[in-house]
Amino acid sequence: MAKAAKSKAKAKSKTALRAPKAKPARKQAAKRPVPRAKARRTAPRAAASKSALGRGQGRIVFYGHFNSMPSSKVGLMLALAGAPFSYRHVDLAQGAQKQPDYLALNRFGQVPAIRHGDVTLAQSNVILRYLADLLGKFSARNEAEAREIAQWLDWEADLVSSGVRAVRGAVRFWKSDPAVVQFVRGRAERALGMLDSALADREYLVGGRPTIADIAVLPHVLVVHEGEFDLAPYPNVRAWADRMMALPGAGHPYEIMPKENRD
């Protein structure tokens, strides 16, 4: 009886010693859910990085006019990025922008517009955002920069357009009443004063390097003299414009914008 009890005790002891051999199976089972958990965490990030504007394919077709500074913003972006494109000259003087075929492309009857595969876009700053995402150049590096760039783009569409751009139009194209010229000149002075202050402690508007925020503003500044406007009171703006013009591919609007169709 004593021997039998000892045999059973030895058997239990051996069984207890052998039990840890089953652990690798439990570890392997524990590892299986990990890749699935990672997939669930990373999937939303990938979806968030996808452009809300979609993404076309093939060659970019750019519609514009050399006297249009909104067109020149897009032309400057393509030139700085070294992106190939086809160009379609829209003869504004002949009203080509109001013809049915062009209105089918751009409902607003304005320039610029682009077509990229099945993506068609109007409004210059929307196009700049699309091209920055498409080409991976002059875009934001993080959400904070994206918000700051968006603010500058909205500011350009508001005060720069109704001031710096408008004073050129009032003097050169519209031959406006002196009171109108004086009003838009005041807005131009306000815009350039704000720009000069912003550039007092930085070389570019966002993130220490050129972005589409700078590209949106530069063409207006380069032709402001056509509105009988002097940049001498704005040294930081002049220094910034010189830095932008020194970038590879940069050029004056009249140099980079074609005057006829190109493929």
C-alpha cells in the first residue's frame, strides 16, 4: 500500500513537471489577435490621409489666362513643382469663359480651372490644395500647419484679392473712379502691412519653408506696381518676394504663364 501511494505521488510529480510544455501553445494563441488589433488602429489613419477632393490620373490640363493672377497662382505652383501639364488659353476678352463648353467645365465662368482625369476643379486655392496633395510639394507637414495654411489662403482670397489685386484691376483694366481707386488702395495697404508684419520674424508664411500659402500671395505682389502702388514701405514683403523668386522654377507671372494652347 505504501509503495502504491509512493508510485502515485511520483506520477503526479512527473505530470506537474511536464505541464509547462503546453505553454508555447498558449503563447501562440495569444499572439494571433495582435495583428488584427494593429489593423484596426491604423485603418482610420489611412482613411483620414486620403484627399477629400479625390485624385485623378494622367496629365493635368490647366485652363487660364496670363493676365489673371488667380491663374498665375496655379501656373506658379506647377512651375515650382516641375509638374508637366497641358495648357488651354481661355480668351477672356472674347468671352470664352462664358461659352457653354467652358461653363460645362467651370460653372463659375472664370479662370483658372484644371482637369485631371475624372477630377475637374475650379477656384485657384482649391486647385492649389489639390496640387499640393497630388504632387506632395508645398503642403503642410502636420495638422497645425494645415490649419495655418488654410487661414492664409482664406485671407488671400479676402483681403489680398479685394485690395492688392483690386487696385491693379481698378487702375489698369477698369479705369475706375478715383474714389474707388482710393478705397481699394486702402485695402491693399492694409493687406501689405499685415503681410510685412507677419514676415518680420520669419522667411516664409508657414513652417519656415515655402508652401501654397506663399504661392497664393506672390503673383499679386509681383504686379502690384501696375496699380501705381509702391512696395518701398514694406521691406519684409520685398525680401520675401526675392526669396520666393530665387526658388528653382519660380518666375514672374508673365514669364511662366503661356499665351496660347500647349500640350
